[in-house]
Amino acid sequence: MRPRGNVPSHKIKGTGAALVKVKKLTDAVGLVTTTGTGPDTNYIAVLHGAAGPVEFQMSIVISAKKGNGTVKPNFGPLVSLASGGSVAIKGFEVYTPVPNVGTNVADCTTVLTAAIPGVTLDPAPNPCATGTLVGVGGLTAGS
């Protein structure tokens, strides 16, 4: 399976409310439609950012229908990590569903249901980013 042609985007309001969209997500047989609700059956968006001096990754399950998916994460809880500063999003990635190998799915589910849902603090490994990388957004070196 080689997903191609996906077009990820995101928007964030001052309140911490956000919107993440994936469009035209395809695999070898066409537009992707996911089933189920877990990280092993849905694509995962991973947003990279900083809350003040604290670097983080936020993993979000994206259910796709006919290649399109939308989620509305809330970055409000991350403000507490910023010590009164701002929360900045540096970029994001889209991964295929978490492989059902070892404890990958259980570890990702633990992250998704944590006190600040979906958040891992760098440099800790992110168990939700273990599928195949299929899309990126943000700034890259040299651009």
C-alpha cells in the first residue's frame, strides 16, 4: 500500500480550538475509507509543536471517508505547559494506522486517552507514529 496525493492542512484559533483536515488520501486501490475507531484502523495525524519551552507531539485519530477526514483537537490544555506563553504548531505528519504488533496499539491508546489526550513530550517516543509516514505539512529545512 503506497498512499499518495493526500493534502493535509490545519487551522488554530486563539481559544486553542483547532481543525485538522486530510484530503485525497489514497492507497493502491483508490480513495481511503477507514472503519472502526481505534488507532489500528484509522490514520493518525501527529502535530509537532511547543508550549513555551516544552516540545510536544499531539496524535489525533483521523477517520477517513472517500479519502477525506477531519478532526477538531483542543490545544487549550497545552497552555498550562506554556507557563503563560503561547502554543506554537511547527508542522505535522500523517501516518497509516498503527501496526498491530507487540504493544503498539495499547501504547498508542494509552497516549490517546491520557490527561492531555494524544500528547507525548519530546524526546519521548510516540507510539502513535509507528505506521507508514504518508504526508507532511509545515516548514522543512532549506525552504
